Amino acid sequence: MLNLGAIIFGFLFGVLIGSQIKTKSMDIQFTLASFVIIFIVGLVSAWQLGPFPFYTDMPIASGFFFALIGIFVGKLLFGRGD
């Protein structure tokens, strides 16, 4: 059974964080390759964390994974006006 609590909370938390990322005001340049690497490392981290003990929906930490997706969505939706 899919546990929506961790997924929804993780996604909303990720969108909130992603909307606050400012790349123009810093000396750091995030390219497409850096976002791909961040996504891969986040996926491996979620796999290594594993699910919460009584969650059986996915073999990864679903809240962590959807927070990572939320960061990218928040950056795409609200991060244009850096």
C-alpha cells in the first residue's frame, strides 16, 4: 500500500526549499549536468536509507526521494526570478 503522508510532506518540503534556491546571486553555476549528478546521488542516498520500518510501498526512502523531486520542481516553478 502506498503511504501518501511521507510522499506529500516530502514533496511540499522540497518545493519550499527549491523555491528559495538562488543561483544568480552566488558565484556557483548550476548546469544541467550538476542537476543530473545531484539527482543520481539523491537517488542512491534514498536507496541506501531504505524505507521507514513499516513502509512497504517502495524499496527506497520515499519521503527523501520526493523531497528531492520537490526541490527540482520548486526551482523550476519559482526560481526563475533569482
